[in-house]
Amino acid sequence: MARGIGANCAVLDECRRYALDTAQLHGIWGGLTEPERAECAEKCCCTTTAADIRAPSVSAF
């Protein structure tokens, strides 16, 4: 359902970039699922790695 809603979103690319830049772990972001974002991170030259997306980050709080 989320994919259908976001398919025509005006900020789809920005949303996808945000998800990759911030290693979002859950949900559909920029039309991509978690495994799809991990695959994208492996293929592109962004700072996020597939490991960042697949494994939860530890907070320093």
C-alpha cells in the first residue's frame, strides 16, 4: 500500500536519498524496501553501506 501511495510522490528522489543518507531501517522510503535500499547502497557511491541499513545502529546516548 505504501508503495502505491508514494509512486507518484513529487519528492520521491529526495525521499530515497534521505533514506540512504540516514540509513533508515524500516518502512518504504523513496519507493524502496529495506532490502532494496541495501542493494542500492551497495551499487551507488553514497555514504550509506548495506550493513548500515541491515543492522541497527547503536545510539551513543
